[in-house]
Amino acid sequence: MTTSETQRTYAAEDAFELVMPTITLSLDEANDWLAMIAEAEGVDSPLVFKSKMSKNYGALALPAEWCIAVRRSKVTQLLLLHEPAHLLCAKENHGIEFRTELVRLVRRYISFPHASGLCQSFKTSGLSLSDSKPIFEELSNKLAFVIRSFLEQSDAHSAYQP
């Protein structure tokens, strides 16, 4: 994994969040939200705390301490899931395993459309996800199914005349 890949991963996330912003949470809300996620994932809840850090970082996962340092008192859900994705991955980088885990977390704890949008942003940036789990194709197929089902139901309801 190269620095270029890290930069493209950050850029893809930034571009995605401009188009599909996630909810901004206070530190207390962030800790509560991550505690719920940690329980669902079967891991200890990481502590989120404010810390002085370089302007190049919005947050930093500290695996040895199982905590997340953030630069600001308000943080987005995407930023919060970015850091636990690091904690849950064996490799500490922004490679395929990380991106796949981040999309999984976004899908499960934010929304299906957000996960699909993030996949598309990664794909547009030339970044792939795990070959063992073709998440983008799975999300695209499910989204197409949901849209087709909705349209079929709409057609059925509009055809019904009492």
C-alpha cells in the first residue's frame, strides 16, 4: 500500500461526504454511538476523546490503547467509522481490507445508500475492495432489486382503480 493509495482513500472519502454527508455528533453522542456499534460487533468500545493534532488529521485510531483521538468536538459518522475500521483490521493501513471493512460498517450503521455511494467513490478513484467480498456489485444488485420492486409496486397501485 502506497502513500498515494492513502491519499486517494482520503480524497475518495472527502468527495463522498460532500455529496452524501453523514450526521455530525458531539463527543458524548460519538461515544454512545460507538458503544452501541462495539456491542453489536462483539468488541470493546473505543473511547473517543478530543486531542491536539496536526491539521492533516481529523482523527487517529490508537490500537494499543483501543481509543480514538479527534481534533474537533464535533465529528461525522463517517469519520467515526473510519477509525474503528482501522481497529478492526489486521493491517494498519488504508488498503483493500480497510476499505472493505469501512464500507461494511457504513452499510450496517449508517445506510445502504451511503455504503453504495462510498463504494462508487472508491471505484471512481481507482481503489478496489476485497475480491473475496464483491461489495460494490452486491450493493448495486440489491439497490437495483429494491428500485425494481418499488417500481413494480407503484405500477400495481397505479393500475388499481376502485
